[in-house]
Amino acid sequence: MQRTGQIREYQALEYYKVLDMLAERAVSDLAAEASRKLTPSSNENVIKKTRTETDSAVSVCLRKGTPPFSNLTDLKDILSYAEKGGSLNPKQLLLVAGALGSAKRIRGFLTSDMPE
């Protein structure tokens, strides 16, 4: 939960506007949703971890180009339904197949320069 003072500070810094701008550049709805949920941290361990993650992502992008993250679909509801024993309809199955294809492309992208 955010404090009232913290919300005012975010508004003064146009923090939410920055998050919206970031979300607009996201390649998928999932990424846009995650972008809007980002929060600053003063915890040194969290800062180090996220900085390392960012450095790694930038390194991959500089070395290989833009990852193939387009066409990612949120499957939470479909997977939840299936876990409860529900049968998926053809449209849902196509969405799952598309997500698996995306995962395969991403895996290929990330492992393309790794020795077998």
C-alpha cells in the first residue's frame, strides 16, 4: 500500500506518466501490464538484482537484436480453466498453440549462439 505522501511524490515526478509511456512501447499486453506495476525500491538487494537483470537484457539485445516477444498471449484464464478439468475449445487451443510457438521462437533466439 502506498502512503499519501508517496503518491504525491509520484505525481510530482510524473511517475505514472512515465509508466504509461513505457507500457505504450511494450510489445504485448502482458508486458504493458507488468510495466504499469513497476515500483521504485530503496532495498539495495532488490536494486542490485534488477540492475543485473537489466544489464543482462541489454547485453542480449546489443548482441542479438530485439527478442521476438510479439504475439504473446495471457493464458492465465485458459490454464486455470484447464487445471480445473475444463475442455478447451478450438479458439483456446489455437491461443495455446500460438503461445507455444512464441516460446519456441524465444528459446531459439536466446540459445542460437550457445554450443550444443
